[in-house]
Amino acid sequence: MNPAYLAFAALGLIWGTNFIFMKWASVYLTASQIVFLRVLFGFLPLLACALFTGALKWRHLRHAHHFVVMALLATVLYYYAFAKGSALLASGVAGMLSGAIPLVSFVCAWALSRQQRPTPRMLVGIFGGFVGVLLIAQPGSAHSAGVNPAGVAYMLAGSLSVGCSFAYARRFLSGLDLSPLALSTWQIGFALLIVTCIADFDGITRVAGDTRAFLGLMLGLGLCGTGIAFILYYFIVGRLGALAASSVTYIPPVVALFLGAAIAGESLRPVDGVAMAAILGGVYLLQSRDPANEKLLGFARKIAALCPAIRRFISA
């Protein structure tokens, strides 16, 4: 099997667990504190590995402007918005809303390149995906349905930020002669500098009193969700391209919904299944038009179908 597919599956599963870890951490920490600790625990092992292997070179700093942009789009703003959204929403709902990332990625890529006009198939995909978002958000009756509109707004803002990062990476980073480890280390390092300047450190040690929340933050969000995740992310971008890489977000909504129900005891509404099917169906219509992505998309759907408790929600 192509190792990029294994990396694809691992990244989807890692990102799918992030929402419940953020939910646990939000009980004790502010969003900026979650971002700081997540980036810190992700950066330290990355830096150690990069220094040990000699992946970092001073000449890489000529690309520092790209690292700063990616640090903002794909780390600081993205993590902050998702931490705020996860604190206000059930972890499964937050995870489902993250499924809009490929839709936003496509719109951003099209807006930046303008290489082709949207086809009717693309427009149907975009429309269907955002109908799914509206079904989750339920404007006008969100509070009665237990969905916080501000949380939805934060999740969409985070999706926009990371969606722009996929388009930016495709245009400016995919051709650079840098390893995934080097790209990840520079990006997370610059992100750590940025978030250190803006984070609120008052009471940041409170999370250490809850072993579950602390380990979820340190290992789940930090080591795996940041350090390992971005190595996998840049590896997939290099092997499969940014657009194909963005389809990894087929998996996190399913994983997040399953974990929310199985571990956190969150209830599932019938409309949640319809909404997730609309979002993932929209992504499929957008990305399956490229024959090179067909196999990868089929692989993503097979992984998603491994969650039997919600298989009926994502059946073809």
C-alpha cells in the first residue's frame, strides 16, 4: 500500500480525537492557553527530532515569510477558533463542522488560482456541503436545539483559516526543497513565538490537576495532534497534493461523532446524520471529479465506515 494512504488514515484518526481533548481541556483553560500548551508540547519533540536528524538549515529562513503565514493560518488562528468552538459545542458537533474544511479549501483554491470556472457538479457540492452546516447550526432555533451559534461561528472561522492554509501550501510550499519534518518544525516554532506573545498565562497550571485532561492536552493535542500530525500533513501534501490532502477531513467528523457518543455520552440527533451526509457528500462531489483522487476518497470512506454506530449516517 502507498505509505501516503497510511499517513492519510493516521492523520484523520488523530485529528478526529482532537475535539474531545479540547473539550476536556476547556474546563480548566482558556482558548489561548490551550493553543499555547498544544503548540509547546507539539514543538518540543519536533525540534528534538529535527535537530537530531539535521533537518533544519539556516538557509531555510529565507522562506520565513511563508512559515509565518502558515503558522498563523494552519496553527494559531485555526487552533484558537477550534478551541473556542469546542468549548461551546458538543465535541461530536464540533467535529462534524470540521468536515466543512475541504469545502472551504476548494473555494479558497479556486479564488486564488481562478484556473477554471466552477462546474454544475462543483456548485452542487458546495451547496450541499453548506446545507449540512446549516442543518447543524439551525439558525433561529439553535439554542433550543442545544447548539451555540457562537460555537458554530468559531468552527467555521477555523475551517476558513485552515482551508486557506491548504491553498497557500499548494501554491507556495509544495515546490520547496524542504522535508515534512523541517516544514513542520519551522511552522510550529513560529506559531509558538506568536502565541507566546498573546496567550494569557494566569491559572494555566490548573489543567495538571486532571490527569485525563492533562494527558489529552499533552499527548493527544500536543505530541500527536500537532507534532506528528503536521509531519503527516506535509508528507501527504508532498506525495498526493494539497487538494487530495484536504480530503483527510472525511475522517475526523466520523471519529469525533463516535467518540462523543461513546465516551462523552453526547446524544445524537437524527438531523446530525443528515447534516454529516450532506457535508461529506458535498466534499465527494467536489473532489471525486479528479480521477487521481478517486482511490484516496474511496479509502477515506472505507475508514469512515469502520465506525458501526454511525455507519448508517455515511452510507453511499
